[in-house]
Amino acid sequence: MKSIFEKIIDHELSAEIIYEDGLSIVIKDINPISPKHFLVIPKKKYKNIESISSNDIHIFSHLFSIIQKVVAQEDLDENGYRVVINNGEYGGQTIDHLHIHIIGGRILRWPPG
Ligand code: AMP
């Protein structure tokens, strides 16, 4: 069964796409927790961090290069922002398709709940 993110990647479900390339897509989170909240999603489905094989581990450098682009594009680089992966049940992951949250536009507290 396709994940919500696969449906968005395949343009079967609409989303606000702010960046796309051959390997990844960046969308606005539908339920933002801050003024700027984006999801960086690899097009290939990895359930979680553990699902990424050593052959595919380079996907992280790609995703982090996309984060650099997006935070510059969205003017988050000056004041800072947070990058989060909710991984697995205890990590609070709700969609089993690895994704990286970019959260910014306000001061964020620590620790998270
Ligand atoms: P996580 O809890 O880390 O798995 O995050 C899943 C995120 O996906 C949540 O922040 C949701 O608000 C977001 N989300 C769920 N459905 C959609 C959608 N159709 N478009 C954009 N974001 C979504």
C-alpha cells in the first residue's frame, strides 16, 4: 500500500510542493507546528532510518543539501531552525515513510515532549 507521501510524490494527492528533484520532494506540513514547517521526503520509500542500506546511505547527504537550499530559500538560515526525524513508535513517527521535518519561524523550546 502506498504511503501518503508516495501518493503526493506520484501526484495522486495534492500538497504544497516547495522543492522537487529526482530523489526528493519538499512539502509544507499540512498541520504546521510553527510559522514555517516543511517535510523533506526521499522519493524512494524507506520506512525509517534502520531501513536505509549502506548502499543507499548517501541519501542523507542529499537530503541535508536540500535542507541547506530550503532554509536559504525560506530565510530560516539567519535566525536558525530545527531539523527533526521522528523515528519509530517512541520517536513519534506517524507516517512510515522516512522524512525530515524543518521547523522554524519562531523560538523553539527544548526539550521536546
Ligand atoms: P511524523 O509524525 O514525523 O511521521 O510526521 C508526519 C507529518 O506529516 C505530520 O507533521 C503531519 O502533519 C504531516 N502530514 C500528514 N499528512 C500530510 C499531507 N497530506 N500533506 C502534508 N503533510 C502531511
